[in-house]
Amino acid sequence: MKWQIFLVLLLITSNLAAAADFNSTISADDKAKFDQILQPVMKVYNFIKYAATVVAVVVLLFAGINYIVSGSDPRSRENSKNMAMYVVIGLFVIWAAPLIVNFIVG
């Protein structure tokens, strides 16, 4: 039943997307309104980006200390390496997201 509802919604939305005219130009007034709407969203995104960066620095510091203290325990060293790797990947995703969106849209 769920798949049938999903299929119906997909068919309805695909028709709406096909009916949209993506080749029309955007007026300066519409662009200004969109930028005004987008401004608070970007403030929230920037706050989350910088808060995540601070948390990532703390986690990287913890992973580094854990790596140093692990001694000869290979499991603890591997966990520390993985933690640092995931933090770096997460930071890359957070900081590169606007560039990727601008590349796709623009």
C-alpha cells in the first residue's frame, strides 16, 4: 500500500515538475526577494558550520590524545584513526556543501 501511494505521489509531482518552465529568466525583483528569504537560512547554516567546526576540533584533539595514549593497543589506535578520518570527511562535507550546490545550480 505504501508503494502505491508513493508511486501516485511521484507521478503527480513529476507532472508538476515537467509543467514548470525552467528556461524563463528571473527578474531582479524576484532575485532580491529570494535573497531576502535565503538570508536567515544562510545565517543558520553559517552558525551550524562554525559550531560543527569547533566540535570537530575538540573531537580531533580527543582522537589525537587517544591515539597517543593507546600505546601498543592496535584496536584503540585504529579507532582513533577512524575517528579522525570521519571528522575530516564531515568537515569537508560541511564546508564544501555551498560550493557543490553553486556548482550544480550555477
